[in-house]
Amino acid sequence: MSLPALVFEIEIKSTPERIWEAITSPDLTRRYFHDTAIRSDWRNGSKVVWENPDGTSASEGEVIECEPPCRLVTSWSSLWAPELASETPSRVTWEIEERASSCLLRLIHDKLEGARKTHDVVKNGWPGIIEGLRACVEAAA
Amino acid sequence: MDEVFRALADPTRRALLDRLRDEPGATLGELCEPLEQTRQAVSKHLGVLEQAGLVACRWIGREKHHYLNPVPLVEIHDRWISKFAARNARRLLELRRALEEKEEER
């Protein structure tokens, strides 16, 4: 049986543009994403790297869809541990939905069929990351 | 946060969250099966859970899939339980589990 998707939602009192910036700007990801700086030119097919402070990659992927400020889809390979790095890439989707006075950020991590260990690790990791993202965006407001 | 506690105050809704933890992506039809409740009642409970942010939904074609969204629970945890306290609380829970298992073996 295929592994079902992981879906996380969080309400953020901010604008889609600010949330988009928090997802795609290295200065901001460093504050909430395990000290990693995100790097990409955001063209379809381009590489995305979540870079550790020492310059190594914590995670890598490829841009699949990039529609600022509402939707970003990338593939995902966890490189921070050898047993995760050997798994096949999965997929991460960020969706930002504007509400009356806030936004709903939805993170979907799927295509995890070949990445069971990644599934078990990120299941517990994402809530803390998007909670950190919310705090980071709302503090800047 | 009031909505989260209100949603959690009902045993059927907690049972639904247990189901979604074990079967992420379940549809309304699938969730109705073992519960002896009408489709409308289960649908209403899911609505309360959605409103509280505890259940995230995703449409795939015509089917609505439901997922346990742990983010509001993490917020509650972080608000009252520091990292240090979490470690100690977990150790106590593990101790209780170990003692209760021993008791059952007798």
C-alpha cells in the first residue's frame, strides 16, 4: 500500500507575499528551518537546496511549480542522515490561501512511497518548522 | 485555542482523530464504517474538528480526504510545556508503562 500524504495547516496573520518571502528567502529560513538557508533561482527544473551553515546540503530538491505568492512545489530528498539520503525523492507542496484577515498555509508532503524513513522523521518535524515560520512572519509584522 | 479544547472535549471527535492518525487521508465514508453514527453526525463532528484546525482536508477528484493536523496541538504543547519539562514528563509516562506491564505479567 502506498504511504498517504502528510498534510499540515497553520493560520498566519500576514499577507501571502510575506509568507512567500519566509519560505523562499535564505535569511528568513535560517530563523526557523533548522538553521538552513534556502537556495534556488526558482525556475522550473532548477535545484533547490536547504543549506547548512557549513555549506553542506540538509535537503535538496527540484522546482516543479513556482507560482508566487501562492504555490510552490518541489521534490524533496533528506540528506542530513545517510539512511534517509539513500531513499527516493518525495514531494513537498506549499499552498498559501488568503482569508479575511489572515492566510492559511498548507504544507503537503507526499509521494513518500520510496521514503518511509523520511516519512517517519518529517511527520514530527514539519509542525515545529511551520510553527516557527508563523512566529517569524508574525513577529516581522 | 478555545475551539481546539471544545473540539477535543467530545469522545467521538477524539476517536475520529485517532482514526485519522492511523489512516491519514480517510474519506467520510471510511470514517463512518466502524462508528455507530449516522453520516450526518460524523460529518458534523468533522466540521467541528476542521473549524478548530485539527483536521486538514484535501480534495482529490470528487473525494474529500481528511488528515490529522497536529499543528494546534504542538502550539498547546509549546505554550505550557518547556523542553525540559517534556523530557521529565515523558520519563514518568515511560515509568508508568513499564510498571503497569510488570503488574500485568504477574
